[in-house]
Amino acid sequence: DGAVYEWQLRDFKRASENVLKLCSYTCAVCTPDSRLIYAVGTDLKLKEIAESNINRDFDTGAIINQIALSNSGRVLFAGTEAGTLRLYRFPLTGEYAEVRAHSAPVTRLRVSPDDAFVFSVAEDASFFVFDLRDKDGRSAQLVRESVAFAEETLVTRSDLEEKTQAMAELKQKVEELTMQGEYQLRLKDMTYSEKLKEASDHFNAELEEAKREYDMLMQSRDTLEVEYEDKLKQLEDRHTQQTQQLEAQYQQKIMMEVERYQALVTEKDVMNEKWEEKLGVTSEEHENTLHSVTEEYDGRLRHEASILEREQAEKSALIAEFEETRGQLEEDVDREIEELREKYEARLASEGEAALRLKGENGIMRKKFTALQKDIEDQKDEISGLFASKKALHEHIASLEKDIVSLKKEIRERDETIGDKEKRIYDLKKKNQELEKFKFVLDYKIKELKKQIEPREVEVVEMKEQIKQMDGELERAHKNSSALELTISAQKLKLEGMQREIRAQRTKIGECESSSDMMCRELYDCVQLIQDPKALKAAVNQMYQRHVATAVVTHAADTEVASEHARQRECLEKSVESLKRKLNKNMELHRADNQRMMQENVALINEINELRREIKALKATQVASGPRHKGGVGSDRSFGSRGMRGGLEDAFLDAASFRSDSREELPPL
């Protein structure tokens, strides 16, 4: 599935994993130190995996089925899909050497524990064994088992003394380093105390500044609250005054409009009364003159009727105009009232929003005030913590002062010891002066002794004569040594002659070795011609003529060697005959198996042909039956045909599996 997992066998836990979904891996190996993993798959690449990551990948150009790493870690072997064997130099560089071995994909690849052989198996039922050799032709050496070391170690006294001395020196260095560390710690404590003081002073100053700022902010808050309260009162008073003034103005306007309306109503009543009076007068005149002047005043009557109608129309028009003016006035008054109401309501809303905003700012200021109070409390807690740390530092400083007092005491004691040593030096100087005086006395004594030595000079003369005699003996010894030197030179000449002979023998040995090497090469060439007897005989004759100058004396073979040769020959002939018999038996068995399999195959083929004929007959019957038989019978027949077809398929599968089993059972000849 494209995953490579690394498991720890001690606790059976997964150590690492690498997942590559586009690739299905075929094989993976691990280096002896378990640091690197090499894996191959269907993506034609050789991957180097370390710590769940792909460090490098090399393009192989072919699908690699199996890989194996030599125990020495010098070569990586790979078996490909084409049946070839590749040898990659390790560590990997991408270069490889390829050997043609199988004709089918390699299925398994293993290396012997001593790195001497490589074993490969492929799908073509072949098994190959490769002999591993270096470039010089040497085979791989056996890996020797590592010898277990003893748990005890032997150490000499001098090593122990050196180690103890080194330990003492190291202890002294450790003590010195501890002293230096303590001194540096004290210096650091001093610097940190100074920094603490500076930080506390700075923090106190900042705290005082924050307090002052807080007091100023509180004062400004109070002043702002008073100012905003005054402004709110002024705005409320102004608003009430304006509302009262507006109410008075609009009440006056309403009263004026009402008075105007009443005047118009009175005018209308007056006009109605006038028109009623006129109508009464005209009706009376008409009644008086109706009888007398009917014909004369018909036209006038019509004229008066028209006038009356016109007056009535004017009256209705005046009434409608009055109603319209009254409605318009009422609408104008209502609109002005609504506009003023909306204007003052908007102003009230804005004033209310301002008041709410001021209340919100007041709440924010209160929150800030509470936050500042919390900060002040936190700072007080920090100050208390700093005071506690200050107390601890004071205690530490007191302990350090005690240490300083103890060190001062030590310095005084050392000063006292230095004074004692100076006194001792002064005493030693005095002793030196006394010794110089004693030296003067000794010099005087030496002079006296020299005076006493003069009579002994006679003895010295006698000794000189003896020395002369010894010189004569030395001359004789020199003569003997010169004679010995002559003999040595003669021996050296003999040695030189022997060395010349040795050189000549060495040149002869070199010639013999070169001739033997040439002989070996010619023998190798002759062995290459072992399949061609004529060429082999000609090569042997040439070699004989080239190397054998004199006749070779033949010796009779030893009887024991001849008997041993005959015995081994009989044994080999017997083993060859037994192997031939076994081979014949195996051939007969294989022939019988092949005949049996052929007969079974023929029987199966006949059955298959019969089944095919039955299928054809069934199909013909189905075609002949037509669409009338598509009911239950047709379904049964289709089911029967399907069953027959399934049986045929099972038969085919059984035959194929039997054929494959028989092929697998057949061993390669």
C-alpha cells in the first residue's frame, strides 16, 4: 500500500514510518547500524529512507523486485523484473554493474553470512549461486565471531598513581573553579542587587507618577462630571423654555386661525341674511307685479333666475373656496406642528444620545478607574513580592558579609604566616653569614693541607712511571688490534664474494619464476582448449618443444599410487552407474506422469467439446422456442443454461488449476 514501517523488536513498538501512496513497495532492507532503510517499488526508483523521510532516490530504469545488502556493507544487490542481477557500490552513488542471470522476474535474493555467495531464485524455476570475489580474484573472508571481552581490567601501579595524581589535580582545579564560581556569583549578586535597587527606584518613581496621573485624572473626571451636569441642566432649561415658547406661539397662531375662522363664519351668515333679504324683497315685488306685468317681465324673470343661479353658483364656489382654504390652513398648521414636533423630538433624541454617550464615557472612565485600581493592587502585590525578595537579598547580603569577614580573617592569618616566613628568611640570612665565616676558616685549613700534600708528590712521580709501563702494554695491544683488522678485511672480501653469488642465485630464481609464470599462462591457455583435443595436443606439443630441451627420464609409478588411482576410478564408475540408474527411473516416472497428464487433458478436452455441443444445442432450442416461452420455462432454461455455463466455467477453472498444479509439480530437468 505504499508504506514502509520500522518496528522495535524489544518492545514491539513502531519507531518510524514513510507512506508514498503512488508507489507499491516490493522489498526493503536495513543497514547493520539501523540508521538507513533502502526500499524499491513500482515507481522505478531506489529510495534511501532515514527518520521517516526520503533522503535520496536513484532512478533504476527498471522494476526491482528484490534487494539485499552484504554483511560487510560494501555492496547492495538488486534483482530486476527482467531477471538481471545488479551490484550497487555502497554507499550508493547511482552507479551499478549488471549481470544477466534469469529469463523471468527475480523472486528472492539472499547473501551468505560470510559474504562469499549470492543466491537468487526467479519465476523461471531456476536457482543461481554467484561466487563473490574482489578485483584481485580473492574470495571474501569469513566473518569471525567477536570474542567476548573480560569484565575485569588490569591496571599498573604507575597508572593508578598517575590517575590518583590526576584526580588530585582535578579536585584542586574543581576547588579553584568553585572558588571562582562563588566569587563570580558574589559579583553577580552585587550587580543584581544594584540592578534591583535601580529597578525598585525606577518602579517607585513610575508608581508615584502613575498615582499623580491617577489623581489628575480623578480631578479632571470630577470637573468633567460637574461641567456635564451644568451643561445638562442648562440644556434642559433651554429646552423647556423653547418648548414653552413654541407652545405659546402655536397657541397664539391657533387662536388667530380660530378667530379668522369665526370671522369668516360670521361673514357667511351676514351674506346669507343679505341674500335672504334680497330674495324676500324680490319675491314680494314679484308677487305684487306678477299679475300686472307677467308678459313684460318673463324675460326679466328668466334673467333674474339666471342671476339667481349665478349667485347660487358663486355662493357654492365661495363655500367650496372657504372649505378649501380652511382645509389648507388646517393642513398647513398640522404640518408645521408636526415639523416642529419632529424637529424638537430629533433635538431631544440628539440630546438624549449625547447624555447616553456621556453616561457611557462616564462608565468607561469608571471601568478605567477600576482597572487602574486593579493595576495598583497588582503593583502593590508585586511591590510586596519585591520587598520579600529584597529581604531575601538582604539575608543573602548578610551571609555574604559573614563570608567576607571570614575571608578577612583568613587574609589576616595568611599575613601572619607571611610575617613568620619573613622572620624565618631573616634567620636563614643570618645562618648564611655564619656559613660564609665558616667557609673562610675552611679555606685556611685547605691551605694548610696543601702544605702537607707536597711530600706526596714523590709518590705521584712513581705512579707516572707505572703509567709509562702501561702505555707500552697499550702499544702491544694496538699491534694485536691491527692484525685483527687485517683478518676482518679478509673476511669482508669473502663476504662480498658470497653476496655476489647470492645475487646470481637470485637472478636465476627470478628467471625460474618468470619461466614458471609463463608456463602457468601457457597451461591456462591449454586448459581453455580442453574441448578441442587436436588444438590441445598441438598446444601441449608446442609447450613441450619450447620448455623441454633435454630428454625426460621417466620413472615407474608407485604401486600404492596406482592402486589408489584404480580404487578411486572404480568408486567413481559405480557412482556414475547409480546416478544413471536413478536418472533413468526419474525419466520413466516423468514420462508416465506426462502420459497420464496428456490422457487427462485429452479427456478434459473431449468433455469440453461435448459441453460446447450441448450449449450450442441449448442455444438453438432457445432460439427455436421464440418469444412465447419467455415465462417460467424460459427462466428455468436460462437458469439451466447459466448453470451449465457455470459448470463449464468451473470445469475450465479446474482444468486450468490442474494444468498449473501439474506444471508446478514438474521439476526442471
